[in-house]
Amino acid sequence: MKFHEMEIKQVEKALDTDFSSGLSQEAVNNRIAKHGYNELEEGEKQSALLLFFSQFKDFMVLVLLAATLVSGLLGEYIDAIAIIAIVIINGFLGFFQERKAEKSLQALKELSAPQVSVLRDGLWIKIPSKEIVAGDIIKFSSGDRIGADVRIIEVRSLEIEESALTGESVPVSKHINGLQTPNPGIGDMENIAFMGTMVSRGSGIGVVIATGMKTAMGQIADLLQRAQTQDTPLQRRLEQLGKILITVALLLTVLVVVVGVLQGNDLYTMFLAGVSLAVAAIPEGLPAIVTVALSLGVQKMIKQNAIVRKLPAVETLGCASVICSDKTGTLTQNKMTVTHLWSGGNTWTVDGVGYQPRGDFYLNRALVQPKNEKALQQMLIFGMICNHSDLVVKDDDIILDGDPTEGALLVSAMKAGFDRTNLLNEFTIINEFPFDSVRKMMSMHVKDKMGRHFIVTKGAPDVILGKSESILWDGKTQFLSDKVQNNVQNAINELASQALRTIAIAFKPVQANTVILSEQEAEKKLTFIGVQGMIDPPRPEVKDAVKECKEAGIKTVMITGDHVITAKAIAAQLGILTKKSKVLDGNALSVMSVDELENIVDDVSVFARVSPEHKLKIVKALQNRGHIVAMTGDGVNDAPAIKTADIGVAMGITGTDVAKEASSLVLLDDNFATIKAAIKEGRNIYENIRKFVRYLLASNVGEILVMLFAMLLALPLPLVPIQILWVNLVTDGLPAMALGLDRPEEDVMKRKPRSPNEGIFARGLGWKVISRGFLIGLVTLVAFIIVYHRDTDNLQYAQTIAFATLVLAQLIHVFDCRSEKSVLSRNPFGNPYLVWAVISSLVLMLVVIYYAPLQPIFHTTAILANDWLLIIGLSSIPTFLLAGSFLLRKTK
């Protein structure tokens, strides 16, 4: 039998403790020696040095290091230093990013209570929480953090806020009775207090049943340590690209050496020529430009209320196919709101948003004045009096100070024009009988200005109905017959079926000189007034965001700790739950393996009453189905799933530090609509990365082919290595970065998500790279041959012509890269950053060619004016020849 199933005496015996005197110090010492201290363990930490060097395992980084070696062999030490600087900067960025991730477990440890009150040898003493053991008797009251998992043995109106574990912000009422529910979730264990949760009301005493890693919080810590971070699609694609590039570079080097030696050239010369080709094959600036593009995307996302903690996450969002979203606060407002009120056979509805005390009341869709409806007025007044909540204005926002349920009752009365301060001038509170989880109600003895005394009660409708003998109907008090009682019960059931949490209001007049000493005396022979139905309403903007995600091929899945009925109602309102989709609860998930869940997970849209292990299981099942999963959450319970997901999204307002540290993205406004905006930005960033990959690789193919064809034709090298490195790092760099700022296409959120297995050259990119690169190489070689054969003694001039043709051809080609179709399909001036980047690159090219001190370094010489006509004409061919073929196809 488990502790939550046991009665109090059974718990005492099972833990070998004494509830009256607590444990002896000797027993405590023995238990610490056997089970250890009450603290969360940390896994093995990687040293800072090893973590730093691990940043250089990435394949593209190895490619850069290879480029550094090549530059060094050629004596180009400035270029080698520049590349090494890029590698080291990237290494430090990754190092600091991973060091941040290690803080998640530390944030988890800080959730344990620093000090607890414990009963030892018959005396209550304060000790550090790490020193408590199973069997210790501890006490706690409002504002205390629970120091271990505790079976409650005594309560006084005890309510505990468990959002860190369950994600649900409404405090849970606790009691001392054993539970009969099979396999209850954490949110259903009403006789257990968990480590790290906070007492929001009342006080209690409990016996420690689990410490350290054996607690619910410890199990999450273990999951967090074991959770594997996934490589992002971008990281996988860049690794794939790096392997292709290094393979091409090695093959070209071998090919050139072999061909050159067979042609009678010496081995050393051919080796240097092969190394020059390898330099041409490697786009040295690519990793740096990718990092810059992602960083610029981060800046855009900050303006959209999203903070990116891990750079690759920007692009990963763009190919998300499933968003697993928490309900409370993300899809909903996290503000309990009364929407329906029932009394005497009438059901009123009330509108309004959140805690704003503004809204209209309707009866049968007709606007009514609440103060003209006697039963409604009395229900609202008594709900406001029997209440301890308050609204506080902070930074132009209205914040609730108190219990969310009481806050909803307060706001509904304020919408009708009532003010609690004014009411308390009319009604004097004589006595109060606080709420507790056994009675499921609270009552106040009040006196009005006319000297009349009343008992005002609120609580669970079925309990209050059972305590009532009359009912307010049509403004009159009448006997509560079985027939009327059935009508009331049907009304309560109807509200509950709409996922509304219901609170009943009742009263009874008492004699002025009557002294009521107990709640049993106060809470009997009541007059039932009515029921207020409340719900945490959906955010108004979320429905459209869910719809847009659906149009973009992204499925939204609700994962919540709330009850199935509530989850289904909210999901249906938001369009998440359709007639074809399924709902799964925690009990069903508990008996499923990941493989079994994998078979049905694509059909499930709502998961309710879930635990941390369930969330992790859901994410893994979706990933096994090939989905790129975004997982949102705010509680400690969400952290393992957030870390395991392809992209973890934490809430900035309600999120715990643990969730934030485990995440890749933090939402400043806790709003699902922000995720949609971030996905749009992520998709655009990936398309822009494709654009500059296309541009850089086409340029590199052109460089490779011009060098290779020249060697095969037994011509001198048209370009020297320093010129190739200049083009790769400087001339290509600025336009490539500007492509990273290109505006999104109009249909970016109408396309289906990319497959995670999609290669970097998918959707025709490989053909575009090769065809454009071939033409760029060809026109560069033609320019070189024309000028070289005109004057074979002036090789440097011919190489300068080739250099200028290559650069200009690439700068014209960059405008073609803005569109998947043709250079003519988009306004060439639509990206002002690109226009300025091209102008800057042209100026830099002219400086290298005409500025005398740089000519010896770059092996250039001044170009005659009439040769610019040759350069401009040839460099225009690759782009406009293909643009013409596109127009011909379109015309046909």
C-alpha cells in the first residue's frame, strides 16, 4: 500500500516514527547514514576546459581549421589569423551557451526550503531542510515552502500552490484522509505536500515520506539530467554540407596533383595548385555568416516578445511540425473569470476580459441591469462579502491579490457596479468560519445596517445543496423539494459540462442575540441562492494563431495537468480539438510504452492530467514519428520535456527559473500567439540561410571550375590564392549577410513544414548552385583567356581581369538568389541592405585593384577603361541568360 492510500495510523507504523514526539537524534543519524541528506544530486560535470574544446568538434569548424592550415601552408598568415579568430569567437559563443544550460539543475535545487520546523525528541526546532529524513514530523503555514514530500496528518484550511509541479496555478485544498483513487496524478494527491511547492493558505503538519532524489522533485531532477538535447536541423544540415565540401576539396586536390604530374609538372607546384582549389571549395565565411544571420533573427524576435537563448533554435522554429502547448497562461489568460450565473431557474451570462472590472450581464441574450435582478444581486453581493481577495493596480496592469476563485467572484460583483469597501460599510463581519477541504465551504456571520444578522456561505454546490432546506426562487424563499433539488442539480451539471468550475452561494437569517460558536451550527438549514460558473478563458488572439499554424501545416497539441472536461472545452473553443482528434488522460498514458503511444500520437490533440514523465513520453513519441517538436511550459515539471524537445519554450512571466534554463526560447508575454510569430520569423531565417548558402556555394563552384578548367587546359592559374580568400571572406561576406536580412515571401506561413530529413540542396538548390556556378566560372575563364592571349607577357593583368569578372558576376548573381524563381520576379531594390552591401563590395574591389599599396599584396594592377565593357558584358551572362529562359518558360 502506498502512503497516499494509507490512513494516518498506518503511515505512522510504516515509517517507524512517533507523531507525538518525532524522531530521536540517534534515529535521524542512522537514517542519514543509510539514505543520505535531503538534497538533489548532480550528475558528473564536464570541466570548463573540456566543454570549451568540445565546441570545435562541429564539422564546419573542422572545415574552417582546414582552411586555416591551407592558408598557413601558402604563407597567407593574415588570412589564417582571420579564420582562427572566427573559429575562436564561435567556440566561446557555444561555450557560454552550454554553461548557461548547466544552471537548470542549480535552479531546481534552490526550490527546496532553506529551513523547516521539525519535531525532534518532543521539541519543535528549526533545522536546514537538507537534514530532515523520512519519518520526521514537520509543520508549515502560509508562505512556507515544503522541504520534502510529506503525508499530511493535520490541516487547518490548508491550501498549497503546486504550479511548479503541475502547471496549474489554482491552489489545491489538502486533507488528511487516505485516497481510494487508483494511480492518482500529482494534482490529485490531496493528502500529500510535495517538495518545492508553496503553502498559499492555512497551516498543516505532516510526516516526511521521501527526501532528496526520491521526492517528486528529485525524479524531475533525474529526468532533467538524463534528458538528451537534440541537434537542430540546421546543425545537421551544416554538418552534412561540411562533409560534402571537405570531400570535394580533398578530391579536387588529388585530381589536380595527379593531372598536373601526368602533364609533366613538378609535384610541389601541383600540390600548391591543388591546395588553391581546396581553398576555393571552402566558403570560409559561411559559419560566421550563419551566426550573424541567426543573431539578427534574435534581435527581430526580441521585438516580438521572444528571447532566444540558443541561436540554432531560431531556425529550428521554422521547421516545427508540432507545438505541444501548456494550457494555463499560454493558451488561456490564467485569470479565473465568471461567465455564467444561475439562480431560480435563470442563467445569466457575463462578458469581460480577465480582471478588468468591466462587463455586461445578459439573460436569454438580452442585456439586463444586475441591480434590477434581486436574486442575481444578492448572489453577487454575498459572493463579494464572503471573500478575502483584492485587486491591485501594478504597472498599469490589474493583479489579483488572493485566491483565483475568490478573485473571480470579486470581479463578477464589480462588473455589476458593487464595491467591497462600500459593502463592508453596510455589512459588519462578526465571525468567520474559514474554508477547509473537508467541509468544502466557508461562512461568515455578518450584520447589516438595519441590525439584521445573516450567515453567508460559499462552497462546493453539491455540499451546500445538501445543507440547504430552502431556495430563493422568483425573489421569494420557498421549500427545497426533491423536484426543485433535481432542477438545481441539473443546472449545476450543465455548467460543469461546459468545463466551468462552480461555486454555490447560500445564506440564512439568524437572531440578533444568537452566538454561533461552530461551523456545524452555522452551516445548516441554509437558503440556496444560486451558482456562479467560472473558467480560465482562452486568450482572444490564440484561436487565430492556432488557425494560422494549422494552415502552415503545424499541429497544436494541448498538454495540461487540468481535468479532461476543462481541457476538452478549451481545446474545442480554440480549434485544437476536432471531431477526428482524440483525448488521452494520465491514467491511459501511464500504462502505455513510448512505442504504443507512437502508434496513436498523431491522432491525439489533448493530453490531460499528465505528469512530468508523461510529457517526456509524449515528446519522444512525436519525435520518433519524425516530427520537429516545440514544447512549451512554465513549471519545474515541464523542464525535462522542454530540454528534450527540438525546441523548448519557457514562459517569461509565470515560468520558473528551472524551465527557463532548460529552454531555447523564452516568451516575455507567455502568449501562444508569440510562438506563431516566432515560427514565421524562423521560417524566413531558414529561407534566407538557403539564399546565402546558394549565393556562396555558386560563387565557390565558379571559383573551382575556373581554376580546374585552366589547369586541364594547361593554362596559368587565373586567380591566386589571396584573391580567392579575399572573395570568399570579404567580397562575398557583405552581400551574404544582407541576404540574411531579406524580407519574407508572402506565402511563408502557407507552406507545409520542411521535413527534418530535407537536405541542404533540396528543392532544386543543388541545380541552381551548379548551373549558376558553372556559368560564373565559364565567363571568368573566357575573360582570362581573351586578355591572356592578347598579351601573354602580362599574366598579372589577365588575372586582375578574371578577378574583377568573378566578383562582378557574383554581385549580379546575388540579386537572383533573393527568389526561388528568377531575378525578375522580385524588386531588386526591395532589400536596401543588399543594395548597399553590393555597392560596398564593388568599392572594396576597386580599392584592391586601383590602390597602389594593396596591388602587390593582392597581385592586381589597374584595369583599362575599355576592358570594363568586356567584364560587365561577360559577368551579366550567368544571371540574365537564366532569367531569359525563365521568362520563356513562363510565356509558354
